Amino acid sequence: MIIRIVTLSIISAFFANGEITVDDMSREAFTRPLPNLLGERRTPFFVGNSFFNQNWVAAPASTAGRDGLGPLFNTRSCSSCHFKDGRGPAPAEDQPFRTTILRISRPGQMPDPIYGSQIQGSSLPGVRPEADVRVAYEVITGTFADGETYALRRPRYRLENPSYGPASHDLLISARVAPAVIGLGLLERISLGNADPEDKDNDGISGRINIVQDGAIGRFGWKAEQATVASQVAAAFQGDMGLTTSVRPDENHTTSQNPHMESGGSPEVSDQILDSVAYYCRTLAVPVARKSSLRGRQLFTELRCAACHTPEHTTGSSPDFPELSHQQIQPYTDLLLHDMGDELSDQRPVFAASGNEWRTPPLWGIGLIPKVNGHSFLLHDGRARNVTEAILWHGGEAHASREAFRALPKADRQELIEFIQSL
């Protein structure tokens, strides 16, 4: 027993980094600034926080710095989807999408000629929303090696009430829930040196880098389609709220049937506001990991979960953000694309990412999602209702790890889940 207590203390110390983590297990756990962000360096964090949380409105408005919404949009604020900087829930069956978006395209990565690259289900007065999105869940059952049964949910999406005519017959669709936005500045500054696209070491793991616009390396988004925090923020302003920036100066897709609407300026989101929101996202701290058993940690390695969910990285030098420089972090991701199998495929490529490929999501903070956001839905579309289901959906490069998990006795499965939930 004494040895076990010492081991747990060592594990807890390994995860602690007081410069970038916060010891907060409350509902506010994802909302804290970096502890080493001091003095006047904190001011833009709180400015960015205000723009992240407040609703944008239609132009013209007396609040000129916050107008220009729409005319088509999914949400009015960043925090509507990333509530308390956390993760959005999965859409309920046959209910309107609230914090989930539906990306669309045609083969060849072309936008739909009417509906563009994303369905906007909300609009300003006098403008018809593009369509309603609904989901139905098919239940799939299975059995662990010890005889315990489980049930998974396979989502099926459909468009209803299209306002501007039928979408393309060959439309490709992909639902995306909003991920937590903690630790983004740290992830922006780590090396993606573990890529092995040809699997030259024959370990069955062939992580790839997504090369995105202007030949940049993708890091953010479910398919690593954005290179920087700023580009991710600008894409969300445009696609989710219909707000233009200097980075993305065009309105989100509108049809000629929509009336002209007042602009909130050119661009509608000033560079100062864009920079403030990006600064805020970059400097959100990560909650410190909780204590967990050594056995769960060992199983995470033995089942080769760590081959993609790489535990540890060290950030590079960052003159603009010394707080983020040379930090030892434990995000449990390699930020690379991996083939996750046909069951998770959306059949919709994005830049170099195929339909089967998804970026390894960071696991830090995963155990606090129920506390912060009131749910435990996981994966890109929220189909998994807990960590166990998320593992059971893994295929492709993770097939062997999934089957090893299914073969574990129940006590070991619980140890592994408890470890993941401690991160």
C-alpha cells in the first residue's frame, strides 16, 4: 500500500505544471487564463473573453463593434457552442442542431452550388435559413470477451425543409460538434515530428500531416484543416456566424434569392477583435490531471493508445508568447491524421485528409467535460456517450487497440477508463 501511494504521488507530479495548468475541478475549469500570464499581459485575455462570450447582432446597430451577424448563421457567439470554453453535446434525435454544425461538399472538395460548404440553420429576419438538419440513431450491439454486452449509436443525418432548392445529389456531409478550446496556444507550438505516412517502422500506425491552404501544416479542426489558432477563429466567424474578417473577407455562402442585408463594416470583425479572440483562445489554461492508478496508465501504453495519443510534448520558442515557450505538456495527442476505419468515415476529404482520417483529439480535460458541460458525448459527431463507446468506435489503425480493449476483463477496462478520465 505504501508503494502504491508513492507511485500515485509521482504520477500526479508528472502531470503538474504550475505555469500552464490550473488546479480547478469546478464548472469553471476550462475558463482560466494561464497562471504565468501576468500583469498587463492578462488584459487582452479578458478583452478576448468578452468578445468570445457576447452575442453578435445584425447591422446596423448601436454596438458597432459587434454587428454584422449573418444573414445566415449557426450561432450568435463563440460560447454558444463552446459553452464555458468546453465541448458541445451531440444533437438529440429528431431535434434541431444547436451546437453541432453540418459541413457539406461535393466530390472533388467542391462546395454545393446553392448551399456552400456548411448548412446554416438560422437567419436574420426577412431571410430564410438554408435548411433544418436532423439525426436518427441506429443502435448497434456487441459483446466484450467476458460476456458483458454494450450498445453503440450510429448517427444518420438528413436535410429537411431546404429553402433554396434541392442540394446536389452527390452531397457529402459531416457533422461536427464543438470541441473544448483549452490549451490551443500550447498545441500551436509543438512539433509534429512523429508522422510516418508510409508506416516505415511497420507498427501499423501511419500518422500523416494535413497540408492545408498555402502549404501550411494543419493542426486544428477535426481533420486538422486549420493551421493556426487565428485561422481557426476566422473560419468560425465566417462559417458559423456569417462575419467577415481580413483573413476571410467573403460572406458565408448566400444565394441570389436572399435580399441584400446591411454589412457591419469591411471587415465586420476588426483585426483588433480577431486578434483578441485568438489571444484568448491561445492563453486558456489546462486543468491539472487528477490522480489515477498505475494500472490504468500501464494499460494505456500496453494497448498502444499512446501511439497516437502521445502523452508528452515540449513546446518551442515563442517570442510573442513567452508564457507558452519551452513548456513540457501532456496533451495526449500527436495532432496527426489517422485512418480510423470505415465506421467513423464521413467519406468527405478535406485537403489531404481522406474521409477515413481524423486528427487525434487531445485528451487533456476529458474527465471534466461532464462537470463543465453536463454531458459525456465524445468523437467528432458526439455519437459516443462515454469513453468506453469512443474506444469501441475505433477502427483502422486503432483496430488492434480496440480489440485488445474488448478482450480485457472488466476490472482492467474500468482501470483504463478511470485513467483516461483523470486526464
